[in-house]
Amino acid sequence: MIKKLFLEGWTGEPKNTVYLLINKYGLPNEASSRRIIWYNNGPWKRTIVHLDIVPHNTPTPHLDYLEQTIDYKVPVHFFDNLARFDGSLYPDRTAGEATAKCDQEAANFMALNLMNDIVTGKRSVEDARHAATEIEKAFRLKGQFSPYTTGFLFSKQFNTADPDVSSF
């Protein structure tokens, strides 16, 4: 009954994803007509399913509506490289967070794992884009999941916020 109330007006992939996440993580912490939010669900600091979708063509056409956030301190000099790697990857320096937005949790794990590879020097942007294509091809077309799509390949970070310095 509760699920039906907060999903009234929702259709398609975002609605199906909400049901999948409820089965995996339980009822959300917040629900509105446009977004549904879980906090501290599994490995995530925050998960948001948006009713409004954004078309995204990399590495294959899909819709972005599943936003998942972790605590992660991205050095400022990597922001441009991460934007070149994936336009749906959002580092937030002040909050000390990194967010991936895609259509599947597996793709969000992959994006954040490849982000970590870039930040730690394991991969170049071009190599990470190529890896994303191959990894997504395997799980979207063949149902073959890699460690990049099933969890984090790096340790959880703490004390990641950077409030910057006051200038007056």
C-alpha cells in the first residue's frame, strides 16, 4: 500500500528500479512526487531515484536517473579528467563526496571504481573510458559482471569534506 502511494505517477525504468531497491534495501527514507531517497543503504551514503530522466550516450545510449553517492575526497586537479571520463560522475569537494548517476547500480559501481583508478594513477582517462565500454558491454549484452560492477575495489574513506578556507 505505501509503495503504491509514493509511486503514483511513476512509470518505466525509474519505477522498476525503485521496486528493485526496496527489495534490496527496504523502504526509502524520503519520498516525493519527483524523487525517492535512501540514506546509508548498503555501501552507499545516499541513493536517489529521480522520476526525471537524462539521456546519456556513453558508453551506450541509456537513461540516467539512479544517483548514488559515497564519501570520497577527489583531489581538485582531477576534476577536469573525471569530467572527461564520464559526464555523469560528480565530485563534490566541499561535501567530500563522489556521485555516479546512471540507470543501474552496477554501472554506478563501475564508474566510481574507474574514477578511483584515475585518481590513484592506475588508469588514464582514455583507458578508463575504454574499460567502461568493455565492462558495460559484458554486463549489458552478456550478463557477465566483473568486480568493477559488483562492489567497491577500494576502501571506504572518512573525513573527506573540504570546507575550504575563509577569506574574510
